[in-house]
Amino acid sequence: MASSAAQRIVIENCAIATVDADDTEYASGHVVIAGNRIESVGAGRAPADLENVVRRIDASGHLATPGLVNTHHHFYQWITRGLATDHNLFNWLVALYPTWARIDEQMCYSAAQGSLGMMARGGVTTAMDHHYVHPHGSGDLSGAIIRAASEMGVRFTLARGSMDRSEKDGGLPPDFAVETLEGALAATEETVRKHHDASFDAMTQVAVAPCSPFSVSTELLRQGADLARRLGVRLHTHGSETVEEEKFCHELFGMGPTDYFESTGWLGEDVWMAHCVHMTDSDIAAFARTRTGVAHCPSSNARLAAGIARVPDMLKAGVPVGLGVDGTASNESGELHTELRNALLINRLGPHREAALTARQALRLGTYGGAQVLGRAEQIGSLEPGKLADLVLWKLDTLAHASIADPVTALVFGAAAPVTASFVNGRQIVEDNRLLTVDEDAIARSTREEAQRLARIAAQG
């Protein structure tokens, strides 16, 4: 907990959705930040006799929520947006891997800035990046991505990805864009040892993240799981994204993706998988039994025509589910707050229809659900005393939302709400929809230049 001498920020007069276990809400309440922790949350104004108050925010017309938690992304794709726009996943990968295979350290740094900046402006306080493309001689890509997150001031998990199944082995990536089994494991372990912070208020954590069955050998999956558990970090990969993956696993391994993952040690409460669109009842039961998490990416799934994930069934079974932007080559907006709305709407197209998800369930997916999936539910994901001060003030009194009486409904069903203030670890990183920690215009220029440079290099073959 924060010490009595900690400097305090008092936020008052706002609606509050705490997303705690009881879904406690206040029509008009206060939040007190002390240092990097939430000290108190409650109805009405904050106590008048608080000491060391350095700032008071009148948040009338706003909704306070936990900061959004992104559970799946590929930052490097920021500089390949708008390509292969009418492809399914397999053809999209075939079209883009030759370009992705030519990324380098500066490209990754710039793309990470763009990806992080867009999310932070839209209320994300904890981000993650699944980076699995490591071309030979491309530089310190993990270090560049982590540096961008640190400069932005966003809490961050790097899922250090890897691939060892290239075209010559029946995979999709070019041969020069994959690592050897030994090289991938060694580089992943080095990244964990150098960058992972296991402390309560950690700003940077690392997960072990071989890419997918399409591009990873069975041995890399198996030894990657062993490595993660030896080092005490989480595991992440893509799973059950398409019908093609289902067919691939049956043809190559004689079983479906979930059974294959379980055979390699890839189910468990320390694992989360992206997409999980094509899940049978037994798959969902296996995830629930093992507490394996899911990163639901509704916009990307729609963009690539992958299908509708069975999120209501997963939640009913007890599977931890969070939301993900996915890479911005398959979700060009790059914003997580729009995924609250898209998750709700797309799931209502499924068999549960209007009973699929509610506004409050969607908000929980984007906050506490994401914290669960990343293994950080004790520290973030809800507004409760003792938790880290990661929170967002959404402005809901403008033309876009003012006539919607319920603030959570306004946030989820309405237009993308402006972010007046976003705090991470007690530090404000966004004010009036603008980043405070970095130069947005400089990032825009840099990402445009790096996208053009990558396109030139790719065109030259």
C-alpha cells in the first residue's frame, strides 16, 4: 500500500464502474490515488482532510473505469496496414510474410510507437506485443519494442515469439525469417532474464510465445513450455484461429489444435491463446478445466473472415477471456476501446443472439478479463484500494453520448468516447486525447517513413 506521505491525486464528481467482483458502481463518486496505488474508491466526494493532495480533478460528465488491458497484438504490423485487405488468414499470411521478413530494429521501434500510441490514446494502460518475426541480422527487436513502451509510460508484456518452421519445412515464413530451435530458445531465455520484472508493480514483463502450429515445430512448443515454467513466466501462442488450422493439425498430428496443445504442455493457468475461434464443447471444457486463457480479437477475426469465437460459452464454462487488438495489418484502427463494442455486436450474431454479451460483460472483458489473462488480476483490472493506479476518465457529456443515461452503456454501445485522462502507475500519460509522454506528430512522420522504407526494400526482393 502507499505510504501516508505519498502524494495524492483526488478525482471527484464522476460516475465510476469499478469492475470489482460485485460490479460496484457509483453514479457520482471519487477515486483517490496515492503514489502508484489506488487508496480509496467510493460514493460522493473524497474526504476533505486528506494530506499531501497535489491535484484535484473535477471529473463531472465523465466515467472512471480501470484502464483497458490489451491481450494480443503484433506491433510491427503498424507499418504494413492497409495491405491484402480482401484475403482470408492463410492467403493474407502468404501475401505479407515476404514483407514482414525484412523488418529491422528501427522499423520495429517506430511501429511499436505507433501501435502503443494509438492504444494509449484510447484508454489502454496495459499493452502486450506478440513479436515472433526475427529476421537474420535485424538487430535487437525485443529491446526496441520494450524501449518504446517504456518511453510511452504504458505497462507492458512482451510475448517473445519465435518460429522455426519455414517454407522448406512446410511452413509459411521465408527461410531467412525464422530461427533455429536452439537459437529461439536461447534468445527467449536471454530476453526473459534481461527484461522480465516479477514485482507487484512491474512495468515490463516477458512471456514465452512460439508463434503458431503453422510456423513452429512440436519440439519448440514442448521445450518452450518447459523453459517458461523453469523461468516462472507465462506462455502465449495462437490457437484454433481458422478451419485451415484445424485441418492442418489433424493431417500433421492426428488430432485437433486443443488436444495437440495439451500434448505439448500448452494448457494451464499460466497459458493464454489468441483467437480460439473454432472450439468444440470439449475444447472449451479443457480450457475451463485447466484455466487456460483466451485473447478474443473480434475485429481481426471479422477482417480475416475467421469466424465468431464462442465467447459466451467460454465465459459460462469459466474460461478467462480478455480482449485483443491483434496486429494492425488485420485491424487497421489499432484501438482496443472499439473492441468493447465490436465484441458485443459480433457475438450477438452468433447463436446466443441478444443474450450473448451485455455492456458490462464487454467492459469486464477489456479490463479485469485482460488482467486475468495476463496473470495480473491481483494488481490491475479493477478499481479497488491497494491495486495499481491504472485508470481512465472517459468524457461522456458531449454530443456523442450526452443523451444516453447509463454511462457504461454509453461507453460500450456508443461512439468511441474521448479520453480526458489516462493514468498508469499513478502517472498521467494522456490528457484530452493527446499523449503527454511522446510527440505524436513525430511518431506519425516516423511510421510513415519506415512504412515507405519497408515497402521499397520488399519491392526490391
